[in-house]
Amino acid sequence: GSGVNTLDIEPVEARYMLSGGSDGVIVLYDLENSSRQPYYTCKAVCSVGRSHPDVHKYSVETVQWYPHDTGMFTSSSFDKTLKVWDTNTLQTADIFNFEETVYSHHMSPVATKHCLVAVGTRGPKVQLCDLKSGSCSHILQGHRQEILAVSWSPRCEYVLATASADSRVKLWDVRRASGCLITLDQHNGKKSQAVESANTAHNGKVNG
């Protein structure tokens, strides 16, 4: 019914795709080409529509399949929530509430030792939600403005990258309490060129 903000194709079969809309609606599609034609239209299998009791009130900013099976997916929204969904029933299995607008979230594609969802909000703190305990387990502090994007490393399950409106990109080891591993700058850390303006990854907000 309105703009599409976010898409995710499940990594198990690469058959099902989620979309999140600016009207709060989430739609699930089957991408399989049953017509055998070179161009085809995918039908919506089901959706969390405006009449659904757990539908997001405002714009959905991120949808993501659980990396290991299609039985679960996650969504986050400007309504200050991260929701964990049971795919088969289309009911919420868990809801995390935040004090600020949620811009982005991500689950690690390679994690086996943790079930953490990284969440970026309008506040300057990166929040880590534990799917096992159902609570926010800890917070990463170091950015000066809102967190616009979060992304786990595809190689190391404890390394997280965060992007902020403070022009910075930071890499974290979430096991360390002492702050970030590294902050990216425009000159790859060469001190001679690093005036204050070049101390940041970009000259403006980092969106992804």
C-alpha cells in the first residue's frame, strides 16, 4: 500500500522474501518461479497487515530472517519496538521496547555461541538484545549521535560494525567492555593527515 523500506531473502533456501513498508505492514513472498517464464510476478503468501493486532504502528525500518531457519523473523520500527515473529503463526514471540525510535537491527549470520540482536536507535548507545533471555543484555557506548546502521561481521561472531550520524564508523568486539576496537577515519589512521575533520569516516551521516 505504500513505500517499501527494507527487504530480506532467507539464507536457507533463498525462496522466501520479507518486505517492510512505511505503513508498518510486513509482507512475505514466495520467489519460486512456478510459471517457468523468464519474467514472472511473485504472489504474497501472507502479511502482517493494518488489521493485525501486533502490526507495527509506524514505518518498518528493518526486517531480517533468523539466519539458521525460516521459522522466525525479526522486524524493527519507528514505533520504538523490535519484534520477533513466529513465521508459521504470524504471531509475535517476543517484543523489545526502546525509549527511542529504532533505525536498524541485525542478527549475526555466523553466530553459534550467542543470540544477540544489535539495535541502533535515535540515542547514541548501541543496544544488544539477547533472544535467549528476552532482555537487553548490554550497551556499547562511544558514538555521539544516533546509530543509523548496525552490521555483524560475516566472519567473526563477536565483531560488530556501527554507523552513526556523528560521521563515524566503529568496530566493536562485543565481549570487551572497554570501548570500541577501532574508529574508521578518512585517511586510514595516518596521523600526519588526521586533522579533526578527517578523524571521521565520512563528512556527514553514515547511513549504511
